[in-house]
Amino acid sequence: MTFDDIKESAAMAVNTVRGNKLRSALTILGVAIGVVTLTFMVSIIQGLNKAFADQIESLGSNTVFVSKFDPSFGREPSAEERQRKELTIEDADAIRREATSLVGVSPVRRKISINIRYADRESETPILFGVTPHYEFTHSQYIGRGRFISDADMTARSNVCVLALDVVRALFPYEDPLDKEVKIDGTPYRVVGVMEPLGNFFGQSRDNSIFIPLTSFDKYWRDLPIPEVIFFAIVRPKSRAFVPVAVDEITDILRRRRRLAPGVPNNFGVSTQDSLLDFYNQLTGATWLVLTAISFVALMIGGIGVMNIMLVSVTERTREIGIRKAVGATRGNILWQFLIEAVVLTSIGGISGLFVGEVASLLMNKYSPLPAFVPLWAILVGIGISASVGIIFGLWPAWKAARLDPIEALRYE
């Protein structure tokens, strides 16, 4: 079939669409709904993936977390993980001494909530962190005003603290917090610094924190049970390229220190951005499959509508087919005529659906906290699938039209 034949068939298909506006519009609507569903689902999933990746990136581009728990996202530690031997400050010191791919190691104890009071104001929601002076650089969280925890604070086990922005707003809305005395669980602490704002991590503020020397933390809260108090270490490799080497070195050091025999699974966890992203993708994989199946069911329904309309069209134009065959049209000409007509119908539906899906994604981004993002490949896939639906579901009607006997077709009333 020549290009001119394809061009002529396409023109005839467009004329047929124009001549049967209502029927064509209903057919286009069925395909458009399927493509809208597919586009909208892809945009939501891609938006969530992009948001998660951005949130993980905000924790530090090459940060490694070490704890006694396996890497997880939104999962409670198992009974076996809870019973594991605790990591210690000595473990963190050993990693700092022996691992050559690192530039910083910061041991941290975290208490999930603490009461802090100043004058007649108080807050019971801040997270308390016991940290070392290495925390700033290792975790890329820096002081905004004043100073951070120092080596002298660690040695003296001083009752000093650094406040994050949400705590400052709650306790000191109208005055400077520096050098003021606050009470943390009833114990007085002097405020020596205020952290730079960090923003949110999946809807949870990262600015609702209090930092004190790790040695001071151990005076009061070290022996509280998990999960009220958790110990972990933040490790910073030389660059992102050194992350895999750092993971291997940390694993080797801890296995030796914990006397694990070859072949025995690790009784600690080492997590990176990539491992968190992999775990997240495993969680969303089933959702992706379900939403994709729903989208393809919607497309199949639209395709069945296309086949139905095309079969009706073949029946209505039987005499026309007979005349075309009588003047020299081949089976290929007839088949391509109806196949192109089906593809034109579904392509118009696909483009309309993509437009509506894109507009819906933009509106969701603007007026909803749920992110939505339509990648270029999704647009190309949407157009390709809509055209494929036309080919698949239009093939049988087109083949039926091409197989008509010209003499019987001319006699058809």
C-alpha cells in the first residue's frame, strides 16, 4: 500500500468521523476515559516517587545510617531485631578509626518525645537528640545562631542545648532564646544555639528537635527501653561514589566486633538512600500493578466500544465496499481504510485523554498536598497505547470488510 493510499484512507476516515459526530464522539469518549485513567494513575505514582526521592535526598546525598535494626520504611522492628545486641559509642569510634572511605561518624541517641518548658510556655512534642560535635557536618544540619555542641560540653557533660526552629517558636515567640534557661523534663539547660530550618519530611517537621551532648543524654535517659530511646550512628562517606565501599567497610568492622561467623546473617542494619528507595519501590510495586490493571481494563472497555462501532460501520457501508471493490479496490485497500479509521478514532480519544489527564495532574499539584507528575514517556506511551487499541480492536471489523464478496455487497440493501 502506497503513502497516497494511506493518505486517502486517512482522509476518508476523518470524513466518516465528521459525518457521524455523535457515534464517533461516544467511541472517542470510551478510549479517552481509559487513557485519562492510565495517565492519572501514572502521574500520581510518579509524583509520589519523585517526592519520596526528593525527601530522601534532603537527608543528605551520601549519608549512611547504622543501627541494630534492618533498613525499613513504615515497618515496626521484629521481635528478633528488638532482641539484638545494642550498638555502642565504641562501635561508632571503631568505624571512625578503621574505615578509610569516611569523613565523619556521629553516634546519636534519640528520645521520641520530651517535655521542655520556659517560663509559662511548654511543649511536649519535641524529639530529643543526644549528639556529638560531629553531628553538624556528618548529617549536613548546621547551626543558624549561637554555637553547636562542643568537645568541652561532651567532656563536662554540660547541661546545654541547641533548639530547632519549631521549639524556638513555641517557647520564645517574642524574645531571643540564646543564653536563656529552659527545663527539659524538669532539669535546667542553657540554650547555646538555634539550628537552621530544615523543613518537613513526609509531612513531619524536622524542626521540632532539641540537641544536647550525648554524655548529658546518657545521664538521664540512656536506660529507657526501645522504642522510647534508640541509638544509631550517622556516617558520611567521602562522596556519593564511596557509599558502596563505606557500606562494605562498616559491615566488615561490625561483623568482626560482634563476632559473627561467616555465613551468619548480620544482626545490625546499614541503610543508604538507595536501600530506602528500593524498599519504598517494593511497597509501591503492588499498587502500581493494581492501578495499571485498572487502567488497562478501562482501555479494554473503550476498545470493545471501538470494535462494536466499527462492525456497525462495516454493515452500514457494505454497498460502498462493494462499489469500491468493483472499481478496483483490493482487500488490502479496504482493510487499511477501516483500520486507519479505527486508529484515527482511538488516537483522537488518546490525545483528548492525555490533555484531560495532564490538566487534572496540574490541578492536583496546585490544590492538593498529593504530588502529581506526568513524565514524557507516559505521554508517548498513552499515544502509543491508544493507537494500539485502534489496531487491535479494529482489525476484526477491517478484516471482515476486506473479505466481503463484491457481488453480494452490491446486492446489499
